[in-house]
Amino acid sequence: MNIASENGMSFSRRLWLLITESFIAGIVASLIRKPKSFILRIPHESCIDIAWRESYGYKVLDWIVNLLPRMFGALYRRFPRAFDSSLLFGLLSKLSDNLGLLSGLFLAAVLIIPQKYWNNMYSLLGALALACLFLVYAMRKRGRGFSIGEIGPYIAAFAVFAVISFLTSDSRSLSLRFLAFHLTCMIMTLIIVSTITDRKQLNFFLIAMLAGFAIAVAYGCYQAKVGVKVVLWQVDTTVNKNMPGRVYSFFENPNGFAELLTMLTPFVAVMIANEKETLGKILALLVLGGCIVAMAATYSRAGYMAFAAIFALFVLFLNWKLIPVFLVLGIVMIPVLPDSVYYRLLSIVKGDSSISSRAYTYNSAIKLIADNWGLGIGLGTDVVQKTANCYSYYSNGYKFIHSHNTFMQIWVEMGILGLVSFLGSVSNWFKRSSAWIIDGRCPADLRNVILAGVAGIIGALIFGLVDYVWFYPRVMLIFWAVVSVTISAVRLAAGEANRSAGTETQA
């Protein structure tokens, strides 16, 4: 008689049951199994969000922002035949019906124009052109305008304080171009939130923007392959010996490229899950691999921390029980990193001139804040540089460029109210977004987009603890574009959930 088949059960079957029913297997299964609910309950809206839409402040701001759409709409309704018979108006109308795609293509251009050919005026002109198309769209659609209510009170307040910071600036001439940068971001935020009203526009926007991002990533990988010249002000060669040049793609600064990688790589990752076609999944997977290679080749220590935070956030929302496993795997992976990356990370502990200069920079920023904590010095890095360098706030021989901390820089420029409104903006946006990530009614594809946006911005804010992520206006524009597309995805999720609930009630 065959012992292995005793009692009708093979040896391999009994061994498998022994393994799967063991105590360790039970722990592993418990960790892998997705929890039924998130560890915290996150409300979709606060009392402030609800009160905002009923407030006089909202009504006044809505009237101001939508004054032009209402005026052009009244003009169109007064002379409909004159407009409809115009070939130019017909062409503009067709373009305005695809503002999601056009907005994505505009941001793709922002991502692929080389720095030596770039002018920040291009962003403002592009945003104004899209705003004009939106007016054509709104004038043909009665009741359509900029969606101020979806943006929320805190982002609106931050925009108002940016204007106030310009008006109270120590040098309005130096602050003027930075007002243009903020205005560009305000316009794009309004356009993206107001025009991405269905899945078609959302998908067109993401695919177009990510196509430009993929080109920037591919060029970054090419630079990593062929090598770039070591720039001494970017690398302390006494500590980082034999480290190759840091790649920067189409941007002049590796940290700026790393900031863009931080914000947009999560969208590439979720495209792998959202894309239905096999070819699309393969392309997204290839771009994701390129993003990882490019980030490694930037040798941005803050970028490495931001990437780790992104992956941790994905794990937190997808299966929070795996966080300890993620931490252990992260520690285990450190010794197998490429030598250049490992020693770059090690320099965080050992220190170099870049890290040591941060202490001087923070000290200068603190002194600036202490003397100008209320209203700040004025909008933009130029006026802050002038004050810091001309009035001995930076007396240790280093030239003050910016605070190397996003939160400190906003406080220096815009004062305490500007900082509070920014913190309120990201906190309120995070709450409203994450509430739908954990809501079981949220469609999977929209949940993935929202999660990508949340991960990208949280990663950028972590990056901002040791750098000023808005130093380059293109990075600032992408920051607010990511916030905006997340708001649009949240609105779509809420709309579908409400329609589903209404259908069930009628049934």
C-alpha cells in the first residue's frame, strides 16, 4: 500500500494543507486580505464646505469670476444667428467642446519644451487662450460657467491672498511677474475643474498630459544612458565621489524634474490598472519603469523620500495592514540599491555642502518671518531675495535664493494668512479626495485617479519640506493641475454615487 495515498489523500495535498492551515499562513493571509473598511472615517464635506456655497463671499466671488461668461452668454442669446453663421465661431465652438483634450495637450507642451526655449509667458498665453475657448463654450451653454463651488473656500482664499500679497509687496515691480504665474495657475484650475465633467474629458486630459510626460521621461532615461556633465553647484564632489551627472530631462534642474516625476508618476501607475487594452497596459508599464529609472538618475534625495511616501500612501489606502510589510521591505531593499544611489542616500546622514547650507537658509528665513510674519515681504522669490541679500538677513557668505522649504517660503512671501489658507487648501482637498478613495461607492477607475492625485501632491509636499517646489513656474502649474484633475474626479465620483442612490430609491 502506498503510504502517500493513505486515507485517499496524497502526500503533496497533506503538505499543502499543513502549510496553508499553519499559524504563520494565517497571519500572512490576514495581512494580504484587504480590510473591509479604512482605519479612519473621513467625511466627504465639512460644515465649512457646506456653508461656503451658501455664503455671501461665494456669491460675490462667483459673480465676479463668471461676469464675462454671463455677458457673452447674453450676447449670444441676443444674436444667435450671427454667431452660428460664422465659420470662425463654428471652429471655435468645436474646439471648445474638447477643452479637456486641449488642456492636456497644453500641459504636454509645458512638459516637453526644452528649458533654453522656454518662456514663462507661454504658460500665461496658453491659459488665456484656453479661457477664451471656455467663454465660447459657456456662452453656448445656458447656465454654464466657472465652477467656483467645486474648488472650495480655502483655494479661493489662497488666490485672494496671493493678490493681496502683490498689492502689499515691498516691490510690486518685482512681484508682478509672480502674480502672472499665480494667475496662470488660477485660470488653469478654473478651466480644468469646469470642463472635465465626464469620463471622456477626464481620459482625454490624462492621456494627453501623460503623453508629454512620457516624452520627458524617455529623454531623462536617454540622459541617464549616455551621461550628462557633472554640474558642481548641484553635487558636492568631495562627498559624492564618482557620482555621475544628475539628469534633468527638458528642465535645467534635476530637483525640478524630480518634482514633476513625483507628481505625475502615480498617474502612470494607475493607468496600468485603468487601461483596458493590453497594449495600453504594456506602454504604461514601460513608462512607469522609465519613471523609476529617471528618478534614480536625478539623484534627488528629496525625490527618493517623496517616492517612498507615494508608495506608502498607495499601500495605506489599498491595504493599510501591509504598512509594516512595506517598511520591512523598504529597509531590506537598501543594501541592494545601485552604489551611486546608496551613497547618495548615505550623504543625508554624512552631510555635504548642500545639506549644511540648509541650516543657514532656514535661519535666514526664520529671521525674515519674524520681521514680516503678518503680511510677508511680497509675492515671489525676487523681492524676498532682494530683502534677504540687501539687509544682511543672509550674512554667512551664501546668496539667498529661496527658503528651501515650500511652507516657509509661502509664509515669507504671503504672510501668516497666506500660509494658513494654503494649509487649509491642501488639508481640505486631501480630506475631500481621500473620503472618496475609501468610499465603496466610488468606481474603481475614478478611485485610482483620485488616489494618484493624492499621492502625487502629498509626495510634492514632502519634497517641499526641504525644497521650494514652486521655484520653477512650470512645476507650480503642474502642481495645481494635479489638484484640479483630482477635484474633477471627485465630482464625477460623487455624481455617479448620487445617481446610483437615486436609482435605488426609485426602485
